[in-house]
Amino acid sequence: MSKIGKINISIPDKVKVILSGSKINIEGPAGKKTLNLDLNVFDLKINEGKDISIKPKQLNDDTKRLWGMNRSLINNAIIGTSVGFEKILELSGVGYRAALKGTTLNLQLGFSHDVNFQIPDGIKVTVEKQTTIKIAGSDKQQVGMVASKIKSFRPPEPYKGKGIKEKGQYVLKKEGKKK
């Protein structure tokens, strides 16, 4: 039995979930999301618009693996369309700055050139201070991918901790050379 798959998914008041064929349409105040679900493998029940339960038709190793994943995908889509997801990145280092120029994020990261990052559709990026970037959107995977891409330009280094890191991320610092 899947520990995560057994749990029912509660639907907030503002979110509408409609099952049409093998597609699940989820619509809320923060956006829309469509998911594909294999109804030959899983039974999906929407109970009076209050919660969703997902159960496999046959219990074997393959369906056990997919059960929790599909439940998590549906849950993340419901959370994303009702509230949304956000990640906060911090730039630490001398001269490290971020600025927003239209749909482009301009980063000064100690290179001889500026790094320009084109913001994809469905993602909202705000620069609160010059060293704090807030990434928000309704798709959890897309928010994580954008944050990961921005962090990859200058990952935090272990000696001084300079680089781009998520808020609250701990950077294990190494001891420098000794004489």
C-alpha cells in the first residue's frame, strides 16, 4: 500500500475540479492546470466537490509506484491553482546584484559580463532588494526549474559562501589553507 496514495486530497472552495475522459481539469484563482491520468490503471472519485480519492484497480509493483506520484501531482496542481508556489533566492557576494528589465532578469555575479535570464511564461519574478529574488507561479515543477536554473549560474561555494542560494539553505563551509 502507498502511504501517500491512500490519503484523500481536499479541494478548497475556490477550486473547480472536472474529470473529462482521462483528463483532469483544475481551475482556481491562481491559474488553470490540466493533467492526464490513465483510467485503465486508476479509479478517480470526486466526492461532492470536497475531496478526491485515487485508488489502483490492481495492486502490483508498478501501480504501487505510480499511485503516490499521481496523487502528489494532483495535489500539487490543486495547491498551485488555489495559492501558488514561490521560492526566494538570495545573492551573497561583493557586487552581486539582480535587476528586472521587462521579461529579462539581469544578474551581476562577478563575471566580466552580465547574465541575462529570459523569464518563461507562467512565472512571475520580482526583485525585492538587489540581493533577493522571489519566483512565483502556479506550476510547482516550473517554479523549481526556474529557481534551479538561476542558482546554476553561480552555486554557493564552500569557502566564503558566495553565490546564489535558496532562503534558509545551509552552505557547509570548509576551512581554508593553514600555514
